[in-house]
Amino acid sequence: MTAMRIANANPMPVFRYLLLAAMLIPGVATASEPEQTTAERITEAADGFLESFAKEQAAKGREVEYDIGSVDNRLSLNRCPQALGVEFAGDPERSTRTTLLVSCQGDQPWRIFLSATVRIQVDGWVADRPIGRGERLSRDMLRSSPVVLNEQRRSGFRNPDHMIGMQAKRTIRAGTAITPHMVEKPLAVERGDRVVISAGSDAFSITTRGKAERSGRVGEQIPVVNENSGRRIRGRITEPGRVAIN
């Protein structure tokens, strides 16, 4: 009897079986699932992270602009089967130049640092004209203006009422965002001033006159001389021209 060979008239089912087997066998990648994590995927993950960060900041009344550094296309990283993790490697509010940590937590974990520029813009207050050293701030010296929060070494004032009456510690140029380290409370007592000295409690107190031996601001302690006794004592300035002895 002659042996018969049965030919498969339709090879497609066999191809499907082979493709399914390739997908199930560990370590075998398909055309749609690259063996390595691409630079494009890393950039997309970083972009998604910063977009979410921008939305969070928008809820606080802030506006965020960002730019992601380029990723070398020659980079060779193991394939990551799950979503890439992205986080800030530093505080984004301290500088516009920041670093993102992109990582994979799979069986073959890896991580990579990616540079980025992030500008966080907020409503702030700037000098409307040059302010000289020693000048006391008034409302007409200030104007509202958007400022980049993380371009400043210190955060600026958000409420102008917190600046009114403060004294400039140095010259402030027009257009400069005013921060707490630029101003200070004005002197409430100057050296040589005659002051009222009070001692006691809310229920009972006595007052006398004295002379300030040092300048100071409200809340500071200064030495004063009691004019009646000539005694030198220390007291806390409670308001301009008044010193309390506890």
C-alpha cells in the first residue's frame, strides 16, 4: 500500500498556534512588545507625570510650564512589564531645574535619572517703583504680578497686608518680587528715646519713665534706665515708646 501524506491546506491555524506559544513562553517577545524599554516610553511616562503635577498645581491657583530633557535613543534597558514609576528626585519648588527618577520595579528592576525644567508661576507682589533702604512700604509702592515661585531662593508675600508698614532692609528695584528677607519690622524705639516702663500684671501694674539704651522693634528686649532710680533693667518692647518688665 502506498503511504499517503496529508498536506495542510490552510497554514494559518498553525501560525496562530506558534504565535500564541511565543507569547506564553517567558523571554520571547512579540513585535508589539519590544525586548527593551525605549526612550520614547520613558519620555511618555515623564510627560504624563508632569502633566498630572501641573493639574495638581492648577487646583492651588498655580500655573506650571515644563520641559523634559532628551533621552538617548541608544539607551539599553530591560523591558518593563508594568507601568513605569516616576517621581521628583528633589523638591521642585526650590529650583526650576529639577531631576525626575524613572524606574521599573519588575523582575529585572532598573532606574534612570532624567533632567527637566519646571516653572511654577503664582500670583505675587512686586515693587511698583524703586524702594530705598529704610523706606516703609505702603500700598502704592506695590503691584500684583505673576512670579515664578521656584526662581526665588525664598517664597514671596502672597498678601500685601503683610508688607504694609514694613521697612526695606536694602534697596529694592522696580519689578522685584518682595520676599520676607528683604524687609523687617520698623524700629519701635530708638536709642536715647524716652519710654514708658510698665511692670506688673493685668490686675495690677505700675508705670514709670525711662530711657532706651538701644534701638529695637516690637517683641525685642532692650536695656532701659529707670529715670527715678537710675537702675538699668531689661524690658520687652510692646509698642512704639512702651517697654514691659515681666
